[in-house]
Amino acid sequence: MIRVLLLAFTFLISSVAEAATLVVYSSAPASLARQLAAAFEKKTGDQVELYTASTGKVMARLAAEAARPHADVVILADWTAGLALAKDDMVFPYHPAALATLLRKPLQLAGPFLPLGADTVSIVMNTQALPKGATLPDDWFALTAPEWRDRLTMPNPLLSGTASDFVLAFVDEYGAKAWQYFSALKANGCIWPGTNHASLQPVEMGERSGMVAAVGHTALLAKLAGNSLELIHPKSGMLLIPRPIMIMKSAANRPLAEQFVDFTLSKDGQELVAKSLLLPARKDVTPDSVWPNLDKLHFLPVHWDAIASQRTSVLARFRKEILGQ
């Protein structure tokens, strides 16, 4: 009997010792990060230590921990933030061709990491909170009209990854006209409450009519919850932003990190991405039916490497001239 108990105890200790822990920082929807972590734990028997926050907070935490890195895998909401980490030599190159060939065409991007999925940035309006006599706007530039005075919000690009990529892409596309646009929004009473969620709240409640640079999945979730929201696809082009998943050079268990990336790009992982109302990266996984046909939408062209090189200077100018900080 004692021998049996000793064998059982030895097996238990061995099992615990073999289970590894993966540290994942994620600015994907917190619910999606939890679902991916739970599914991966169930599949592998390993543990996932998860930290979820906005892109700005994740980037700040990575910077604070630079001397003693903790994260093995990082998921962000915007592509340029991932490129910034790669430029700082913090990313281990993992871009296997077997996974890259499965991606949707707009997401087949070169680089040391892969996209987990993507999201759109457009305009969202509360159809029950429009100014008297106003009709829904059809483009970004329509939002500077007097009828939208004190009626708009926009996420702070210093906190929101998708908003930062929107600002970078908009400046790259329109140059001085983009800065005139942001200044006109400010003069027209637009506010920047914080993250996407914080910016959408006043619109959901009817305190404001609409949101500039609204991230798609958040607005769609709010709409499905019964809010009178309408996504507007600007005629001059909306933005499609890939969400990078990357392995850090400091990863303590690189094979396990690679296994996690592989899982997120598997059909099972991508089905979880689709259920979260993000656009799955894999072309053989169908987006949720709430999404319109992407082939019929007009997207702004984005030169990711070029705008990533301007990230620091553009956001610093936005902070000073638009946010007044």
C-alpha cells in the first residue's frame, strides 16, 4: 500500500513539474484572450498567466519591465505597435510559411510576426441621438460640419492602439489636410475620453451622437446588446488594422510560445476570434454574420512600415496640438 501511495505521489509531482507556464500580455478583447488561454490550457495541459489591458498599458508595462522581461507572447490591437517592438529588437521572428499561406490577402504582410486577426476603424452613430434634422454622415470630413458641434467623441490614440493606427494612416494619406481635420474636430467640440470603450459609452447613452475612429467589434457588440448604433463606412475609405501576435525574444519557453501562436492560428483558435467579432486572420474561417461583405467595402491604403517609422513623432504632435498635453 505504501509503495502504491509513493508511486502515485511521484506521478503527481512529475505531472506538476512537466506543466509549463506561458505568460501572455494581450490587448485583444479580454474575453477573447481568456477563451484562447483556457482552450490552450485544455489542449496542452500547460498553464497561461494572462495580463489584459489597452495597447497603451501593455506597451507601458513592457517598457517598465525592459530590464527583467516577463511576457512570452504579446497580442496587440495595432500593427505599428508590433513593428515598434520589432524595431527595438524585442521580437523573436516567427512567421512560418505554413501559417502565412492561410491568411486573408490583406493580412499577408511581411515581418517577424503574424496577425491574430483584424478589425475595422470607421464611424459609429447613435441613430436616436442625432441633432434635429440631421442625417447620417457618409464620410470622415462630414463630421466637421456645424451640426456635429459638441456631438462627437474619438478614442485617445495615446491609449488606443486602433486609434493610433488610424491617426498614423490618416496623416500618411492626407498630410496637412489630416492635421487640419483633427484641429477642426477639436474646434467643433469633439472629446477624447480615453480608450475605445470610454469613447463609445457617451454615444451608447445618447450623450453624444457619434464616435470618430470607432473600432468595429466593440461597436458591433454594443449594437447586438440593443443599442441604436449604426456603423458608417466612410466613402473615402475606412481602415483595416491587423492585430499582431508575437513571441518575445525574452520568452523563457520559446517552443511553448510557438505552440500558442500555432493554436491561435488553428481553425479552433480562429473560430474563437470570429466569435469575438474580430475578423479572423485565416481565409478559410468565416467572419461572424454581423459583418458586411469586406470585398464590397473601400479601405484606405496603408504603408505599414512607413507609418510605423513616424509613430513617435506623429503621436507626439497629436498629444501637443490636439490633446493639448
